[in-house]
Amino acid sequence: MTAQPLPPPSVSPRTPQRSTGDCVEVAHTADGGRAVRDSKVPARGTQHFSAGAWRTFTAELTWRP
């Protein structure tokens, strides 16, 4: 597998203006997945999630019994 260039990451518009800076950046990948990194320390690297893994993750964040 060859590395693909990532599009620019985005920060959520829901981030408060007076944020403590504890944010992550999320970029869409060509295969429908996501690439996530710490916005304060991008040199730590990027976590890659497949489209299915990202859907499962976000569903768990938003699901309410």
C-alpha cells in the first residue's frame, strides 16, 4: 500500500472560541475513511480509520438508549 496525500484537516465549527486547545483534526481519506491527529502535536502522527470503523465510532458517540 502506498501512502496517499491527505486533504487538509478541519476543526469542528462547534469548537468554542475560548477553547482550551484540546482538539483533534480530522481529514477525509480517498477510501471514505478518516485520518485523525492531535492539533497541538501533529508530529505524534496520524491515526487512520476505515469508513466502517469511523461509522461505528461516531454511532457510539451519538447513540442514546
